[in-house]
Amino acid sequence: MEICVRTTGNRFVVAFFALLMFFMFLVEEARAEDYASHYVKAIQEKNYSEAMVAARAIWKRWDKSHSSSEIQALEFLNTALNASDFEFMNLIISDLFQSRADGGLVFQNESLLTLLDEYVAFKVSDKQKIPKEVINKLVAHVKSSNSQYPMIELKVADLLALQATKQGQAQIAHDSYQSIALIWEKQGDEFIDRWYSAKIVANYIHFANYQNKNAFYDIAQAEEKYLKYSESNLKPHRTNDPHIFDDGHDRQIKLRAQGDVLMMTMEAYWKSSGERVPRYRSTNSSHEHLPDDANVDLESDKSTLPFCKGKLLQKPKMRYPKAARKGFKVFVGSSMFRVELDEKGKLIDTELLAVFPSQLTFDDKALANMKKWYWKPEKGQDLSKCTMATTDMILPFQFVLN
């Protein structure tokens, strides 16, 4: 009788603990689903700090030896990059490499994980200068990879570019922007404007610090490629308001302006240094013959009246802006404005399209002086048969410091 009771009691205890374990399993599953939904919601709202709370909870419970752990890890690493949570990144990468060492995981993206490992090791250290090993890993990965996770690669490259610029590491900044350009190039022609913008910045850095002629050629080739694509795929058109272009046209103008001011600055540099300007192939250049102060490139408003012939009187003249030149050896610069004239030819509005170097600033006085300029029509014209009003007058400037 005693044996029967003891056996029944043991069965009861076992059943109780089994039921308890099952209940705890259900609770854990519910928590996991709750963390997952919380994570997704936080990502949608771009609340990365809240997303990190959920990600930490999910990763703590994740089976690190499972084949899906690498994909999950890369998702969390991308979020951690946006949240600048390098401690969590370090934990994830350590767990992955430990799981591989234990024989439970095979990497499918080893090059990217190695890059992130090197980058995180730098970020959690007290170093400010970027080690060459980090940028070497980035360049090697981008050249060899099919960019399956371009947003992670772009984020790392962008963070390295910003850090290198702050620290005056010109070559690393250049290599970072070249990597950004290559990543966008791999994404296809629909991202050519982003590729072009990164190429502009990369060559801007290289030229400003080393006066390397290759930067001149590279920017000319990039401009040709961008123009060839944009002329066939980014056809400018007007909106319902005949004086306003669509956003695509504005983007096209500003990106072209970036290339133009860099080309102008390079030309000014070679001329001021007494060297012959390197020959390069160029299409449709708008600044082949610059006057002393500015070249006026007029884009007509397509109005019923032709634009009156004449010239823009620029008094007082534009002066080279006072700007910090720390870290740059170039003492020439260029800018490009789009200005609006009223029916009397008076300049009534200005927009800075592009400037090189980028730290050049135009104070209120300089911009106010521009509004004193006006269009002087040539004598002998019938002003009733032409117009002086336009919203699309392009003014490029070159500056050379004595």
C-alpha cells in the first residue's frame, strides 16, 4: 500500500513539473512573439533605442548554432549601427564567431562579418584615428562582394568617411567615398545619381589634398557617364506652374552643378599654378570661356518672347568668402548660383546650387550685394519684343587667392 502511494505521488510530481515546464514554454513563446512584434513596430517607427531593447531580448533566447542565426544577426547588426550600439554589435559578432568555433555554424557572409568585427573593435576602443586595417577590410569586401546587404555596407562606409573627414585622414575618407560609389554602382543605373554624388566627393577630397590629376580625369568621366544617362532617362519637364521644374529636374541641375564647380576649381588651380590644364573629354561644358568675374549661362523660360541680349552688371563684385581652409592645400574655389530676374532685369532671388570646397560659406552681406545686380540690355533692341524676366539664369564663379 505504501509503495503504491509513493509511486502515485512520484507520478503526480513528474506530471506537475511537466505541466509547469509546458506552461513556462508557452509563456516564453508568447514573450518571444511579443518581443518580435515590438521590434518590428520600433523599426517601422525608426525608434532604434526601443528596437535595441527587443533585439537584445530576442538574441539572448536565439539558438546561435541554427543556420538562420547569421541572417538574424545581420538584421540586428544593421539596427545596432543605426542606434550606434557598438556594445551589442560586439556581443553579436562574438557569439557568431564562438558558434562557428564550436562547429555549429557556417558563415555565408564571412567577408562582411569580418569587416564589422574590425570596425566594431575600432569603435569600442578609445582610438580616434581610423586604423588602416579597417578601411582595407572595407575596400576588399566591397570589391569582392555582391553587396547582398548594401545598407550595412553603406552605413559603415559613411560612418568611416565622416570620422576620417573629422580626423583629417584624407586618404581614408577618399577610399570610403569610393567604396560608397562602388556599392551604388552595383545596385544598377537607377541609383546613378547617388553613385555620381559619391564619386564627386571622393575626387573632391583627393584633389583638394593631393592635387592629383587623376581626380580631374575621374570627375570628367563620371560627369560624362551621368550626363549620358540623365539625358536619356531623366528628361526634365515642367509642373503645372510654368515657372517651376519638377524635383527630378532640380536634382539633375544640382548634381551637374557639383561636377561643374569641381571641374572649374581644378581648371583654376592648374591655371593659377602656371601649368597647362590637363586635356579631358567633356560633353556640353557650360564654362569653357569664363570672363574675369562670372559666366552667365542662361536657360530660357520658354516664354513667348526671346530673352533680351545684354549682360549682367555685377556691382559690387562677388568676393571670395572667408572660410576655414584647415586640412586643404587648395586655395582656389568655385560656386554656382541660380538666380531670378524680374521684368525690369533686376536680380530678385538667388539659390546656391553648388560650391567647392564645401566649407566655403556666403554671408548675408555677399548675398545682399548680389541683389544689387541687374541685367543691362544691349542698345538698339526693341524691349517690347524681348523679356528680361527669368528664373533659370546660371551664374558660375571661380575664385583664386593671391
